[in-house]
Amino acid sequence: MGGYRADDDYDYLFKVVLIGDSGVGKSNLLSRFTRNEFSLESKSTIGVEFATRSIRVDDKVVKAQIWDTAGQERVLIILHMDRRTTFSVWFFVLRVFVDPFDYVNDGKKKKMELFKYRAITSAYYRGAVGALLVYDVTRHVTFENVERWLKELRDHTDANIVIMLVGNKADLRHLRAVSTEDAKSFAERENTFFMETSALESLNVEDAFTEVLTQIYRVVSRKALDIGEDPAALPKGQTINVGTKDDVSAVKKVGCCST
């Protein structure tokens, strides 16, 4: 089912996004799945990157276009105008979920205008039919932020998107700060899939991506059969509607929280 293909001969093209805090290992998960590579010196992603890989599902070729982006940035631009009406522009990178409008100046009489720009824009999410929501099992704060990432994802995507909660760095057992049980409970409550992975040891990386792609394919195929169409007849590159909410809920309840 998960056989590798390097060419562009595919039946489906699905966009999948990687989201989560900086440093949780999103880029290494991407490189492990698409190139079977891992780098201990991997640096935080700046901007947006994406890679592709094709797998076989039920004799169909499913091509994944997987997007990876910076995980913690909100860029705050402060335009400062002093009494001489000269301007200076300062850029600050704030940790995720910090509201720039909580910024307090030093009390001097300065005219400040604040503009915020999210590194993850609606363009990043547009057309996504699957997502891996990644946290670091050794850093509890990254798990605490999962709920907010999930809200952002659902605010910018179709309600039927297939979501896999991923606890990465499972090889660091002696440093674990997030229990498997807590993550499973969250996944069950939010109706998402769940796996723990290790990009370093290549543990469950293949399975996590393949499961997301397979579940998207199942929903699309079932919907096409319901209306009497050939699933493979969809134009390549067309945005895929993953069906009704009940369709997605049904497949999630079957596979939720597998490890």
C-alpha cells in the first residue's frame, strides 16, 4: 500500500499540511517520509517548504503534496514616529499565540502603530485535505498548544479535513513529558487520528502519513461511488472535497488513536 514512486504518474493529488510549534520535528518528519533522510542539525523552517511523494492505495497512485512552515512566528512590525517625524521600523518575532496588541510601550509619548502578520497565512491552509498536527512528547508546552493549532486549522480549512495528531520524538523515552494516554484522550475528544513517531528512528513515520492519505482516499472514493462516478476520473490537481462530516467521522472512529 505504501510503495514509493518518484514520477508524476498519479491518480490523485492531495495537499497535506504539517502544523505545530517550532522544534517539534515537522521538517524531519517531512524529510524522513519523502526522502528517508534525518538531520540532527535541522534548523527551524523559515517561510514555507513543501515536498512530494506518491504511494499506492488500492491500485491507485496517490500523490501527496506536503507543506511545512515555520511553527512559532508572528512577525510584529512596529512603526515608531518620533517628534522629528522620522521613522524607524523594528521587527520582532514573538512566540506563537502572543497577541502583539498586548505589547506595552515604555510610557513615553510616542505614536505607535502596530500591525501583525502571521507567518502561516490562509494560503498555507487553502486546499488542504489532510493535516499532521505535531507536538514533542518531551515538551509539554507543545502539547498544550495543540488545541490552539487545531482551532487555527479548523478555522482555515474545510470541516471535513482528515487530521492526525502526532507525538514526535518518541525515542526519547527518558525525557517524556506527555503521556500516551493524555494524547489518546485528546484525540478521541477531538475526533482525530493519533500516532507517536520518531523521525530519528523512523518509527511510525511511514504509517502516519500513509494513514492520512489512505483515509482521504477512502472518503473520496466512497463519495464518488455514492454519486456513480469513477474516483479516478477527477482531474489531476483539482481541489478534493473530502465529503460530508459524517463520512469523515465514520472513518476516524474506526482508526482513531492507533499507535
